Amino acid sequence: MNPQLIPVMKGIINLESIWRRTLKVMGLYNQWLFWREQHWPTVKMKRMHDLYAAFIHENSLCFDIGANMGSRVASFLVLNAKVIAVEPQRKCYRQLQLIFKNKNVVVVAKGVGAINETRNFYVADDTLISSFSPEWIEGQKTGHLKNNKWDTTVKVEIVTLDTLIQQYGVPDFIKIDTEGFELEVLKGLSTPVKALSFEYTLPHQKGKAIECIGVIDHLYSGNVLYNICRDEAYSMYLPEWITAPDFITQLKSDVFNINNFGFYGDIYAKAKS
């Protein structure tokens, strides 16, 4: 780079940083991100669109379980889908309602699990890592999230995926990101859908990912294929989709570790055509 351009680039970066901070203080940052996704998407946003376009088409029904601030909701809407966004955190719920007002989105202020019940929800200092799972939280406290805190506990109503399907219909795609509660979410599904994804976390919940595959494979009677996407890569790791036995072999191997797949990512399952 030309040395004379360095001060100019630094100035641009500083202006962008000030712009982002200002929007966050005003509570408008996520609305701005959604506008950008629609009109001026970043490379990352475009990669996300391309990834989900394999599962979502115009008028597809999607469930976003653990919608948080709606990054996936925004991507699904760009693909002209209808979205049921389920999010137990009050702060996120309010943002979702604000961001996607008058859009093809229904926001549900609940959790999702194996049975309809009320459970403790552990609210973190970062909304991205709040969870229903004490086991998952304890694992994170000894790992890369050891500086975070889960100081607030609230009671939250939980429904099953089956209950959501009864109310809204069978989705074409389900995205599950519930910070260690993915297995319980999957246990509440008795209707196979075209495709779904669930988050994995490493290293201490490697076994849970394998259990999730077992639940999915039983539900689909083996007529399902799998792939995996590391954290924010937005591309499939495997060149071809594979069956459960082959996929579990991959997950049990030394390849499935933090160096190759990060601290988290998503496993995808799709019904055999």
C-alpha cells in the first residue's frame, strides 16, 4: 500500500467505528444492518445468502430458533421467506419486533425444548451466550468465555417444535442455535422437515453433537444426509453430503477439533430427495 494512503484509510476506519458506536447508542444498529443486508450487503452477508439459498426459496417457511438480534432472520427475508423467529430474551425480542416491523416475520417470546414447560433461563452479559443449559454454561466458564457472566435467572415458557408446527405449519428449514440446548430442541420434533441446522460447540460438547445426529437419524429413519459449516465460514466443509454413520465417524475423529472447526459452528441435515 502507498504510505500516503495509510492516514486516509485510518480516517475511514475511525469514521466507520464512530458511526457504528453512534447507531448502537441510539438503538438503531441492528435496523441499519438489516437495511444494509437488503440494499448494500457485505461479502459476509452475500455468503450467508448463498449458503441458505440451498434450502430456502421464495415463500419458504423458516423457523429461527434462538433468533437473537435477527442476523439469520434478515438473511431469510432477503430470500423472500416467511420467518417464525423464536427468542426468549426480552431485549432481543423487542429488537426483533422493531427491526422487522411490517415484514413477513412472527416473533415468539419463548424458548424451545423437548416438552412444553417453564424453565430457568440464564441471562448472560452478552445476549449471544444466554442459555437454558447449566451444563453448557459451566463448560464455557472454563473455556474461552471464562470472562463472561451469567448473573440473572428468569423463568421462561418453553414450547416444542411440534407445538410451533401445529400453530404455524411445517417449515422448509429450521435453524437451531440455543447455546447447548440443541439436543432438547431436537427431541421436541416428531415431523421430518426438508432441512435443518443446529449449532455445535467445542471442545466439551462434542458428544452432544453426536447425540443430536442420533436423534435426527432416528426421526428420518436414516433417509437424511449431513454436512458441517465452521462458525462464520458460510460454506460447507465436506465436498459431498454423507450419511450418519460416515458423519459420526468424522465427528469422533481427531479432525473434529477446535483447530479445524473453531469453538462453534453448525451441522446441517437434509432429507434425501
